[in-house]
Amino acid sequence: MAALIPRSVTEPDQPRWRELFYGYAAFYKSPIDDDIAARVWAGH
């Protein structure tokens, strides 16, 4: 299995990940902020 290389979320990623960020925030009843986005992107 290839190693995953972490990278920053960039503007072109926004549409692709928006649904995941909103779903995570709704599930945890939390606003979307940098901490939430970082946890979602990291897979935690």
C-alpha cells in the first residue's frame, strides 16, 4: 500500500470536501472552524 502524504486543504478542494465538513459539524452539533476542518482532513 502506498504511503499517504499529508497536505493542506486548498481552495480547489473546497467543493469536494464541503459536504464532509458540513456533515461532521452537523453530527457533532458544532460550528465549522479551523479545528473541525483539520480533524476532518486528518481523518479523526
